[in-house]
Amino acid sequence: MTNKKHPLAGLCYVLSEAFYHLHGKRLGLVPVRARHYGICHWWLRTRTGRIVDFTAGQFTKPYPYHKGRGGGFLTKRPSRRALAIMVLVRTY
């Protein structure tokens, strides 16, 4: 279950996408998504199967990562939201 009031709730796609375009491609990470309780969740996975989930803290119970399927993001290039995060990250 998701804590909808958690500050990271709803940011899984954009944070995963931004990190992937900044470093993940070079590191060999794969975007992964799953639908659980009707909500789509995104994270990254390493070549060895390790989970990289920047928004894991939003869950009140362990997330069923085994349900995830690798693939691509919705667009080949970073979205506007991801680009905004990438600019902020590069600034610091």
C-alpha cells in the first residue's frame, strides 16, 4: 500500500527517468514497472537484479518487485519533468 501523503508519492516515474538519463544508461540500469493495487510503479534494476527505487519510502508494506517487467520509458527522450530534475541535479 502507498502512503499518498508521503512526499515521494507519485514521483516514481519521473525520478527513475531522470536518474536513468543522467547515469542509468551508462551503468546498464533497466527501467522496470509493475501494477499493484491498480497503481503503476516504476523503478530501475541493475544487471544483477538489484532494485534501485528512489521512492520506496512511500510504501507502508514491502513492494512486490518480483511482479516488475523491464522495458523502456514512455518516451525515448527525457520528459519535461525529468529534464527539470536533471537541470536541478546538475546545478548542485
